[in-house]
Amino acid sequence: MDFNVKKLASDAGVFFTRAVQYTEEKLGQAEKTELDAHLENLLARGDCTKNWTEKIFRQTEILLQPNPIDHTGARIEEFLYEKLEKKIPLRITNAEVLGQYMQDAAKEFGPSTPYGSTLITVGEYQKRIGAVEREFIHASAVGFLNPLRNFLEGDWRIISKERRLLENYRLDLDACKARLKKAKLAEAKAALWSEEVEKAEQELRVAQTDFDRQSEVTRLLLEGINSTHVNHLRCLHEFVKAQAAYFAQCAVHMQDLQKELSSANDDTFPNAFVGNPSMSVIAPGPSPLSTAAPPGTSPPGRTSASPGPLDPVVTLKIGEVKPPATGTRKAKVLYDYEAADVSELSLLADELITVYTVPGMDPDWLIGERGNQKGKVPVTYLELLS
């Protein structure tokens, strides 16, 4: 291989000169040329943009791919497919995996049983939610993550390269200033250094020209950060739009699931309640997630006190309702509840009452007894005890 020895020696000399200048500046033994205020502001704004873009990018990746191990594996897989110029396959989501597990479990428990058939239904909706999530992840990656990545791996790398060049030219300029200063001091002592002064002045003019030109290049690149912000703003709107669509579709699927479970056989809830009193029953009602709200939250919304036309309690007086021979349970009251009419029973938080159901009764309600008092009570205000 043909080496250019002169160029190699020259580069080594330049590197050594810059290292000496940098060290002397840090030790306070040499003067440093300061950048103009506008360029300094642009540099600070660029650093701020880079740092926060990096944090937002990484946290968005974590949001879309929560498991760090899966996330690392996914990034490596994406990198390999990009290098091979092949389409990245769609990955199965956690919700889809959960849905498949539920349906597989239903086959073992018996698809015709209440639990098995419900597992099949819930599993199907989990798969639908997983499919929606997959679409959201893909849309977010294309519309939000990719532009951020392109800035960090493209534009910012170019800016960083030009900034390093600017710093090198600045070190060269200050080194030339120092040499000229030394040459003039020597010239003042002996009139034998005029040639050295002229050489130092020439080098200084060249270094100043290179520095000014590089300052302008760096300034133009940094001013492009404003365009980057505009582009990222548009991408942020796209991300919010995709996220809103994702949550809306998930809400629709969950509402449809609740309706489907509520419209199941009316006898399923009472039979399951009576036949296995050790299991807590979570009936569809005002609270879509659980019958117990977390500490510090408000009680669930009041279930309508007006029973439907098929509710047998409408035609029967509460006093005539008799508890079943088996199937009564104790329940702890979670929140205070004020009866809306004479058919309901007012409740006080933390008290214990006896509850049971009657055939065909709205699953959102139970019959509650406290001493000689009896009335309908909302399930979501209770914690059923074993």
C-alpha cells in the first residue's frame, strides 16, 4: 500500500498542535476564540433538541414494546431485515397470546361449560384488541418513531460532524494567533524574525478563513433545527391520532364484549352463584373492570333503580322474596349507598350483609338482608366473601 509519508506527518503535526492548544486552554494558559452569541444559542438549542428527541424516542419504543428483552430482540430483528432489504414480519402481541391461551384453556375445560364458552368469547375479543394494538404499533413506528430516528441517525450526525470540524478550525485559529503573538515578541527583541511574522500572519489569515466558512456551514445546519421541530410536530399529531384511534377501537371491543356477556343465558349467573359459593362473582355493571374501586377513588356510578320489564322484582313485593335454601352469602359493603326507592336497601360502608339472587334477576343487583330489613343492592358496591 502506498503511504503518503508527508501527509501522514503533516496530519500528525496538526493533531499534536490541536492537542497542545486544547490542553493549554483547559489549564488557562492560552486564549480561546469565543463563538458569536447567535451561534452559541443555536448550538445550545441543537443539543437540547437532540437530548430530548433521544429520550422521547427511547421511551416511545418502551411504550410500544414494554419488555426490554423483547425490545432488544425486536430491534436486532428489524436491523437484520433492513440490511437484507426484506419486509419486517408482523409480531404477535401480548393480547393475542392471552386470547389464544384462553381459547386453548376452553378446549380443556369444555367449550360447552359456562366458563369454557366465556373463555372462548373473551379470548376472541383479546385477539381483536391485539390486532388493533399491532396496527397502532405499526402506525406509530412509521409516523412517529422513524422520523425521530432519521433525525438522530441522519441530520444530527451531520451536524455533529460539522461541529467537530468547527472546533478543530477554532483550535487551529487560536494556535495561529499564539504563534503570531510569539513571533511579534521575538521580532521586537531582534529584527531577524520579520519572515517568521509574515508566515504566522499568512497562516492566521488562512485559519481565520477556514473558521469563518465552517462557522457559516454549522450555523446554517443548526438553523434547520426549526424545520425539524415543525416536522416532529406533524409527526406528534399523527402519533396522537393513531393512539386515539387505538383506544377508541379498544373501548368499542370491550363494550361489545360486555354486551355479549350480559346477553348470555340469564340462568348462567344465578346457577354459577349458587353452585359454587366459594367463588366471587363479578357481574357486568357500572364498573367495567372490577367491583372494587382502588383506594382514593369515588364509588361506582349508581345503577339505574328502574328494573327492566322482565325483572320479576317489579311484580313481586320485596317482602315476599324468600332467600333460597342454599346460595346465600355474606358481603362487605364497599361504599355508602342511599336507596332510590322502597324496593332498595340503603347501605353503610364496611358493614356486613347477607345477599342472594333470584331466578331471572338483573345480574347487576342482588337481594340484600340486614336483620329485618331487605331490599335490592347493587353488586358493584359489594365485596362478596367466601
